Amino acid sequence: MAELSFREEIKHIWHLFEEVSKQLKETNRQIKENERKLTRLFEETDRRFKETDKKIKELANLFTGQWGKLIEALVEPSSIRLFQERGIAVEGVARHLEKQKGDKGIEIDLLLSNDHEVVLVEVKTTVKIEHIKEHLERLDKFKYFFPEYKEFKVYGAIAGLRYEEDSDRFAYKKGLFVLKCQDGVIKIVNDKNFRPRVW
């Protein structure tokens, strides 16, 4: 009788083992299925983040580009008069000049000129020190890219809505004209003691 009970107990334990094994297999199957679902979900989320990031960058570029065009539209009409008032008798304006020599190039936002003087104006929404340094480099290599102006006096100017990092003072000290929007009007803010650098 005790032997039978022992056999029943073994059978019962074996049955429990099979049941637990079956449940473990099912649990394992569910874990793998959940892993696949999570992997798909993460991939989809990652794809959507990338799409959103791309759209945000496109909007930021559009926004920045439109502000840049607005600043240029404010600067260009008054630029000739502003520099004439400063004794630089420019007569014409050219926009977005580009030149390439080999793998090097130059881009100029606004070029004001007469028959012996040129003013290169860099236009930015927000001006930082790095923009001033880049413009100084542009002025240094201008005659290399535009040899037709090699006998001309070349002046530099920076125009912006906002100046960060005291970039307006930095530009002034480097001999650049500083143009700002004040009360809705573009003005050259350099004082009368200012002596522009000539390239």
C-alpha cells in the first residue's frame, strides 16, 4: 500500500514537472514574442524620432533662412545711403556673390562698390565672435578670388539683428563697420572717431 502511494507520488511529481516544464516553455515563448514586439516598437519609435528630428531641422533651417532674407531685405535698400554718409561713395549693390578656385571658395552676402572702393557686408540674424573671424578671413582672401578689385580699397561690415558675446565691440576693434537694427531702422553704429580697416 505504501509502495503504491510512493508510485502515485512519483507520478504526481512527474505530472507537476511536466506541467511546470510546459508552463516554462509557454512563458519562454511569450518572452520571445514580447521581445520581438518590443524590438519592433523600439525600431518604430526610433524611426519616428529620426523623422521628427529631420522635420525639426528642416523647420529650423527654413526659419533661419527666412530671418536671414529679412535682414538682407532691411540692410540692402539703405546700405548705399549709409556708407555714402560715412564718406564711402558706393553706387551699386550686388547680392550673393560666389567664386570657386579649385577646392576653395568664397561667398559674399552684399558687395557695395564704386570705381575704386568696395564694402563687403556679412549679414547674420545673430552675430557671434566666430562670424566676425570668418568675415575677417573672407576679407583677407577677397582679392585672391576677385582680382578685378586688386587696386580697390576694400572695407568690411557686419549687419545683424542681435550681437552676442560683445561681437559688435569685437567687430569695431577689428576695423569693421557695425550695422544694427534700431527702432526698426538699419544704422551704422560706429562712432565718428571710428577708422575703418582697409584691405
